[in-house]
Amino acid sequence: MPQQPARGTRLFTVTADTLVAVDFGPRTKGRPPGPYGRLFARPGTRAFTLANLLARLPMGMFSVSAVVMIAGTRGSYALAGAVTATGLAATALVAPWTARLVDRYGQARVAVPATLVAALGSLALLLCVRYDAPAWTLFAAYAATATTPNTGGMSRARWAHLLDGDPDALHTANSFEQAADELCFMLGPVLAAFLCGAFFPEAGTLVGVVLLVTGVLAFAAQRSTEPPPSGRTAAGAPEPSPSPLRSPGMPPLLAVCLALGAVFGSMEVVTIAFAEAQGHRTAAGVVLALQAGGSCAAGLLYGRVRFAGPAEDRYPWCVAAMTALLILPLLAASLTGSLLLLSAALLVAGMATAPTMITNMTLVQRRTPESRLNEGMTLAVTALLGGIACGSAAGGWVVEHLTPTAGYGVPVTAAAVALLVTLAGPGVRTAP
């Protein structure tokens, strides 16, 4: 019986006038892993990342689900918008306090009860809508969801803890997290709209609650990668730590976040209005998804690039590129009026979003005391949410009083304000 040649040997033979060499060695040679491969080769990183993505997906679902559920049952988009705006305002007030508790007492100890309170608020809203409770109960119930922890911030805090002293790997991790944000906010509204339309109006909220609670519980269970709580020293005394707002350069960075949020909020409202004016309102979600998709792809690519200089040097260029590319949707809408060309313009414009946000979050991390990292990043997210609310209002006003095409001037203006703050703000371009 012929024997199989040993692994790694080579066999030479002659066929007619041809020399044949057969290599029985491995077909592939081990190639060094790329930046993301090295990132997730670290123990525990895949587990907490998957759990966090599960918990983060509902962040793009809840507001859309609430609007569809309230408007479909009560017949009032004004009431639905007021309820979601109240929840946004409550989140802006409560989220930094929740993040401060996370920093002081630990992620698992605070995030789980905070998530359960938020889940009960969502379920209370569902029951109030379902059983025709007074309108004021909707506001109270949705305000309770403000305790939802900043899951993206907690994930970034874990990376900062695990990758301390490795700025290149931390850059890759921040790039991945920003791409994950874009992906979740791209898929969340689509999933919510599908669930509410295909099943029943409350389906989006119910699925969102299940995903949030399941994801946070799984994330909190990954204790090996959790940063240690910083509220107590070895002696048991409270550890002094300055507020992130007092850190040099933080106020102008938060002002930039506010302006960038206005870009996102106005772009969403204006695009919906423009698509409706073209007779394709249902296509607005797809058009906005293209913008988020461009940002997601650019974020992943940005994470593979190794930069020689500090983030402070490239930050103005990122904001400037974003401002310049946002002119493309304005030109596409005003010169052609084509929804197809507008989609292409938004895809290209979105490619500057992730690099800008990644660099912004990197600077926020560097200027935030290590013991209050969740609080610092949550302040940035809160500024973004406030900007989204202002941008939505400004974009809606321009659309209603002028035209949807003119509305695309709002995100360009907001981005220009962000650029001015970046160039003029004290401490923004100075390394701490």
C-alpha cells in the first residue's frame, strides 16, 4: 500500500519531457495579522465587543420606534416629537451623572441597574401608549429612559484601559468603535421601522428593550477587561479628580461636538424633506444609510493608517475636509435636483465624518482624567445630542420657510462653525 509523503516534503518526477515538482507542505504561509487582527487577538476583547454591539444597536431604534408607536396610536407627530425631545433633554442631564457613577463604582455595578431602570421606562411608555394613558405619562415614562448608560463610552474606556501605552492600537480601537457607532445608527432605524411596520407598532420598542438588557448583561459579565473603579484609593478615601470640563481644551472640543451634532441633525431632517419633495419619501432612509455607510467604511480604513504626528495636528484638516465635502450635497440638490446624485454626494460626504469623530474622541480621551473617562466621553456624546436637537430644529425651520434645497446650507454652516472653533479654540490644537 503506497504511503502518503511526509508533511513538508517535495516530490520530483518526470512526465514525458517535463519535470514535475509536487510540494506537500502547507498551502499558505502565516502572514502577520493586520491592525484589527492584532486588536482582537487580545484575550476577552471579542466577547465584550460583541456584547457591546448587541447593547448599542437599540440606540438607533428607540426614538424611531417611539415616534412610530405614538404617532400610529395617537395620530399626532407633534406629540411624538415632543415626547422624544423630552427624552433627549433628560438624557443630556442624566447621562453625565450616570457616567460619573460608572467611573467611580465600576461598569458592571452601575450599568446593569441603570439599564433596568431605562428598560422599565421603555416598557412603561409602551403600556401607556397601548392603554391610552394621559399624554403626560408618555413624557414621564420616556424621561426614565435617560438612565441608559453610554455603552459606546464604556467600550472605549475598556480599550483605553487595555491599550494603555500603545497609541497606535488605541487609534485602531477608536476607529473601530466609531465605525460600530455608524453601523448601529444605520441599521437601528431600519430595523425599528421594519419591526413596527411588519408586526405591530410596539414591536420595535420591545425588541430594543430585549437587545439592550441582554447586551448590557453580557457586557457586564466580562469582568476581566473591565477598568477598575476609581472612586476609592487603597486607603479607602475618596480619590480627588478634577471635572473633565476643567481640563484644558475640553470646552472648545465640546463646542465642536455641539456643532457636529447640528450637522447630523439638520442633514437628517433636510434629506427627508428633500426626498418627500421629489416624491420619494420612503427612499430617505436608504439615502441617509448611504451617508452612514460611507462613514463606516472610511472609519475602518482610517483605523488601518498609522500617523506620525499627534492627533492635534490632523484634527483641523479632518474638520476642514468635512466642511468642504458637505458642499457636495448642497450642489447636487441645488444644481440637479436629482435624488440619485444627492445619494452619491452624501456617500462621499459621509467619508469625512468618521475620521473627524475618531480624532475628536481621541482628543477627548487625552484631555479627560483617567479616573473620569466615561464621564468625559459621555459629555461629548451629550454635546452631540444637543447639537442634533438644535440642528433638527434649524433644518426644519429652513425647510418650512424656504426650501429643502436651501436646507442643505444648514449642515455646511454648522461644519464651518466647527472649523472656526477648531482653529480658534484655546487648547484644541495643543497637546496636553
